[in-house]
Amino acid sequence: MPMRCLPVGERYYDITVGTGPKAVKGSRVAVHYVAKWKGITFMTSRQGLGVGGGTPYGFDIGNSERGNVLKGLDLGVEGMKAGGQRLIIVPPELAYGKKGVQEIPPNATIELDVELLSVKQNSFG
């Protein structure tokens, strides 16, 4: 399957297409992710690195403006089906921007390897 491009400049490749419910705006999702910069893992939900190491990360699709989820992760997961795995190439403006964060420099493109574990439709979505 070829790399696909979103209008915002983000690219993704579906490693595995899920068979469960589809993540749409307003859905509550749980994911496992590995975030890399230049091939080096800097954050992951699969181990003790990063927030809640080893625990799936949950967020509401379409709420990245609130600042609780990386915009590139939010946009990249939308449209996935539960059980799927996707490699997302996130441009700086959808990642850490001009400021960077910790070991990630300004204007860095990052990669997210995301597994969508579950999708629940929120009544307010």
C-alpha cells in the first residue's frame, strides 16, 4: 500500500488495516505509539519511557486544539479502524513546531508508529 498524504502535509502508511470501529471526530480512542526522531525513539506508550509508560494513551479525536494531544497524532489516527497500525510522518507544524521540546530540536519532522487499540463513540461528539 502506498504512502498517503493528508491536505495538511502529513503522510501516512497503513501497516495493518484494522477491522474494528472507525475513529471519527469525537471518538474516544486508545492507542499504543512509538515516537521517533531520526530513527531514535524518544517517547513510547509501550515501555517506561514517556507519559504513562506501558499504558495505552487515550484521547478524543478532534480535540488537539486543547493541547492534550499532538495535532499530528490526532489527525493521523482519524480514519483508522481499531486493530490497525499506521506509520505517520508528522511535519514540524503538526509536531513540536519552531520551539521543539526536550531533545527534539525546532522544526523537526517526527515519525509515529501507532496501533489503534479501541474506538468508542462519545455522546457529545
